[in-house]
Amino acid sequence: MLPFHRLGAHKWAELNLPFPLRQTEPPGPDAVERARAAFRAAGVTAL
């Protein structure tokens, strides 16, 4: 599972496009673990 990140935001700027997720914060470790637990509870392998 790959959490959200902003590593590609500079590409939007280079294209003179607004980055639609500019205000979105990457999840913290606790939120990522809760999401993994939800997938595991549904029977999906989540690393």
C-alpha cells in the first residue's frame, strides 16, 4: 500500500497547471496503519 505524497507536485508547476491536491496532507503513520488494518480485515494482504 502506497500512501499519498506530493513528490510529483513540481511537475504540475512545470506544466503551469494547478496541483489539485495542494492542500491535501500526506497521512501520518497511524492513518496508514488504520487503512492497512481495514484491508486486512477485508481479507486483503496489505504490507
